Amino acid sequence: MGTIGILVDWKVYRNIKSGKTGSEKIHLYNKAAIRHGLTPVYLCLERMSPSSGKARGYKFVNGKYVYKSFPIPKVIHNRALPKSKPMRKRLGQLTQNHDVFNAHGYSKYRIHKLLQNRFASNLPVTTRYTRPQLRSMMDRFRSLYIKPQSGSVGKGIIRITRKKTAGWMVQLPHASFVTGKQKAEAKVNHFVKRRNYLIQQAIPLAKYNGNPYDIRVTVQRGSSGNWQVTGMYGKVARKGSHVTNIARGGTAKKCDILFRNNFQNPSRVAQSVQLVSLNMVRYLGNRLKHLADVGLDMGVDSSGKPYFIEMNSRDQRYGFLKAKMSRTFYRTYETPVLYAKYLLQKGKK
């Protein structure tokens, strides 16, 4: 029976015994590990020493969490997103002697640049934020998103849209107003300041009940080491909102419900979204070391053509549960466990 490590953030780690681990439903890791003959060990960067190869953590044995010191497992599934420089350095040290998959975070712009070489027709025009670039993009496109390069769950996203009559609609995270072009540009620039943002052409997304939606596609490596689409669901923006994220009031819906509402051949659209997503992740996986578990945000326009919006290397899976897809939700936890088992067996061979 092999042991696999699951690296989580401190907030999750300290609440393991109480079961209050938020969106990380770690009991599903336990279920999957037991089913496939593995023992899960929960780790955090704050309680380990990569140089000595030792860590304190929670081993799930006989239905209980046992807190103890033990050797760091050879294979680790990373779910942590370290904020401080010392913890990021520690994660880097950990990867030197252990198979840590999804150890790295990537800027949205870097991912777009990588995909540009092969998937340009499925990408919205995207550039790093500067004030001259904002001005240029406002001249080229009717609607733009301005968003953090490393943000998550929809925080800090701005949308600006040219009105048919005059002026621009500016949608900041906590305020919306219509103003002239120069003032809109100044307001956006004041909000962004010197932070790392990017500017992205807004895709005219398909709508459900008048509200735009995009698709979260979970793509993971599994028991054979190969990539697979584990599942996908739609995120519908709440009325009046410019973001679809569930954490920002969006609603999770099954894709067949959304596609039936918009397209004559919904199964063809679903297959197209899956195929483009899978091909993109295979391409990235050949260029980014130890990538194994991602969530893509994909848009579809009124014709059903898929567009890549961004990649999340810490996929928030709870949308499957909210979309009433509990079996798929479990599989998003089981698949990385199967990949960890594959790496263990590969290492022994």
C-alpha cells in the first residue's frame, strides 16, 4: 500500500481534524485513496523541512487522522498556493527531490503567449496592461476585460464597453457608471495602478436567460498518465454582473441545459469545447513541467465556437456540486489520486 502526499494551504491544514476545510472536500481524497489501495498524508509548507525530508502532517489511517512526524512522501499532489516568498522558496525546494505535480502557478499572460503559437483562432486578443495599450485596445474593440494576471475567483476584474450612443460603460468590482473615453481610461488606470494586469478582448458570450455564461472544463492526468476531460459545467453571471465566477454570485448549470438553450446541435458544441480544451492542455503539458490538474475557462459565442479565456492551476471544483453533478465532483478528486498512483508505480519500475 503506497503513501501519497496532498499539500494544502495552512487554513485547510489546521482545520483537517474538525472537518471544516471549506471548498476542499478532503474526505473525497480519502475515499479515492482507500478505493485504490493508497494512504493519503496531508501536508502544509509551514510544517515541513524539505532539506531534512521530514514533515509533520495528518495521515488518514483506519478512518482517523493521525498527526505525526514522518518522511515526506515521494509523490505529492499540490493544492497549496503560497503567498509569501519563504513559502514559495520552500515549495521550490520540495520539487527538487519529490514528484510534486501542479507545483507552479502561471501568469495568465504567459499561458496566452504559449497558446498563441498554435491556437490563435480560439484566443481573444490579449496584452499586458499599460495605459497606451489600453487606449489602443479601446480603439480596436467594443468591449474589454481588464484583469489581474494572477487573480482568482473573479477578484479585481473590470469590464469596459463602448455604448452605442456615446461614452463607455465602466464596470469596476464595486461600482458601474457611464463616462467619456478619456475619463474611462483614467478611472481604469487609477484602479490598476502598478499592479500586474492584462487587457483582453471580451468575447460576445452566449447567454442563458439574458445573462452571459462561460464553461469550466476540468482536464486532468489519470491512471495511465494521459490527459482526460473529467467534466465540465457552465457558470452563468448573475443579472447585471460582468463576471461569471460562482464566488461572485454566478450560478452553476449543466452544459446540456445551457447548450440546448442556444444551439440546434448542442452535442456538437459540447464535443468541440472538450476537444479544443484537451488539445490545449496537452500542448501546455508538453511545455510546463509537472502540469497535471487544471481548470480551463472557455467561452462559446453565438455560433458555438469555443474560445479560451484563462487557465486555473488550482481548479475550484465545487461548481460541479452546485450544478448537481456529484459523481463528476468525486471524479475530480479521484483522478489526481490515480495519477499519483501511476507516478508511484512508475518510480518503482
